[in-house]
Amino acid sequence: MMRLKEKVALITGAGSGIGRETARLFAAEGAQVVVVDINEEAAREVTAAIHHQGGSAIAVKADVSKAADCQAMVAAAEKQYGKLNVLMNNAGISHAEDNDAISTTEEVWDLTFAVNVKGVFFGCKYGIPALLRAGGGSIINVASFVARLGAATPQLAYTASKGAVLSMTRELAAIHARQNIRVNALCPGPLQTELLMKYLDTEEKRQRRLVHIPMGRFGQAKEIAYAALYLACDESSYVTGSEFLVDGGITAAYTTP
């Protein structure tokens, strides 16, 4: 049985990494997928792959830091498929020059927050009315384990932005719980994605991160996609306001009871 049959899912940042894997998995599970990315070519490639596997998807170009783009992506979902049931605010950046408070520039800070925090806000601002029109649904905001722990390698803007996503998720969950809208934060651990590997660009940096992970390896984007699938489908009907850690045990190892 397909777990997302007859559901329409919009995923931002779906041109690569977690978003790409989730889009393909959701489509395989029966969802009609709105593949959103700032890189239109990447979005089209993912859409083509979904069509090739017999699924249904459309590609939409959007910069999530812009309100008009977020409004348009939600409108595109409703125009094409008539409704929206699942919203996954996944688009995010980790800037190469993100560092500690002394070294990080205001420009890097502002850009990181514009995409990682304002992008989630805009997604919810325009997505929630669509979910209400559909009778409810699921919102998955992608945060990070660093929102709980802090990063061993300084990336202050990113860490702070993901903390904001976590707190925003909790409040939205409380606000909309009686409206049949569930809002959860998905918190991946360190993954073997282009985003992180570009940041951990030396073996020394990679080992510094790996030594903290009880499983001793980086996660795969597909492993996060399966967690997103659970939060998107009706199996998680009593789950809201949660922070779903998928991190190879890193948080458990460094969180005191």
C-alpha cells in the first residue's frame, strides 16, 4: 500500500540532497510532488526522474527568501493538483564563510537567516492557508542536530538559524493543533551530502565530526527521506511539535539526562 496515495506534497530545496531523495521517495509512495528549488535545472532533473519511475511531479523555481516566490510555489501546487497536503520546508544553506561570532560577517549572517529562517516562515505563511483549504495536513521543517548541541566546527549563523526553526516549529504546532495541521521538526545529524562535504573539506574536519557520532559514519540523505515519509503520512497522526532526531546517536551521546 502506498503511504502517500492521493496526497500532494511540496518540498523546497528538492533539487539536491535530502530534498531530492525525499521527492523521489514521496512520489514512489503515491504523492503528487511539487519539486521546488532555486536551481530550476536541478528541479527539472528530479521531476524527470520521478516521471521516469511512473510518478507525478512538477518543477517550480523559487527563492524561499522571497515572499512572492513562496506565494507562487503554493499557488502552483493548488493550480496543478487542486490542493496541498504536505509541506516540507527543506531549503537551507550553510555558508562556507560561516564561522564564530568574531569572524562571521553580517552579510553571511543575514543571508543564512533569510534562507533558513525566513524561508520556513514564508513557506508556512503561504502554505498553512492551503493546508487549511485541504482540511489539514503535515508540515515538516528541516532543522538540524546542531540546534540541540552546537557544532564542534564553528558555524554560528547556521546553528542559530536551525535553533530558530526548532522554536518556530513548536509554536506553530501549538497554534494549529486543533485545525488538523501537524508541524514537526526533522533534525538530521551529519550527512554525506554535498552541502556538508563542501564545508568539511578536509579529512581532519571530517574526522573531527565523525569521532562524535556513535555509529561512526555520516548519514545518507535517503535515511532522512524515510523519516520525512513517516512525518508526512497518516501513520504519524498523533505526532506534532516534535523534534525528530535522525543523527546516528550523536545527540544521545552528548546530552546529559
